[in-house]
Amino acid sequence: MRRALVNTSARKVVVLNLSAQQGETDGMTIADHLRVLNQYAPDLRLDVVLADPSTVEDVSDLEAVAATMGATVVLRQVRTGEALCHHDPLRLAAAFRDAFEGALGDVTDLSERDGM
């Protein structure tokens, strides 16, 4: 799978976890997750790293690690409003749209864009 991900011309995104996985990622920062991925697949290039801002301890650190992998960090609220840590499908879809359509900033008024 690693070889296929490295060699594909498809755009690649990593969606970061909303919480630590007990026994696996305890004590790791969000940026640490990317560091481990980079350690195991140093030739993997990414386009986007998507994270919920509530999970990011240090945005600068995350951006630095993502940059080493060729990626831009996109911060979007993608968690559900529930106490449990689940990705909201509609919010996640909107974040993917933003990331892959190049709308990395705030949402703009479409009437302004269309000259109305």
C-alpha cells in the first residue's frame, strides 16, 4: 500500500484523529502522528493535512511537520457536537471540498464572486 500511495498522482489528504487511541497514541501530539507517518514512509508526499482545531496543541509545529511532507494544513471544525469524538460527515465533506478546491481561507459570499 505504501508504494501505491507514494506513486499515485492522486491528491492525498491525512485526516487526523480527534482523540488519542488508548494504549497506542497516548502522550502523542497531533504533529507526532505525522512524524511517525513520515518516519515509516519518508518518501510519501501529501497535499493536505486536515485537523480539527480543538485537537491541535501547536499549530506552528503541525505546519512545520506537514511542510516537510509537502502538505498544507487545513483546520476545520469536523467533530460532531457530541461528547464522543466522531467526525461529522457533512463537516468532513465540506472540509474536503475546501481543501481540494483551493478554498483554504474563509468562505466567501458567492454573490460577490459572481459579480452580483
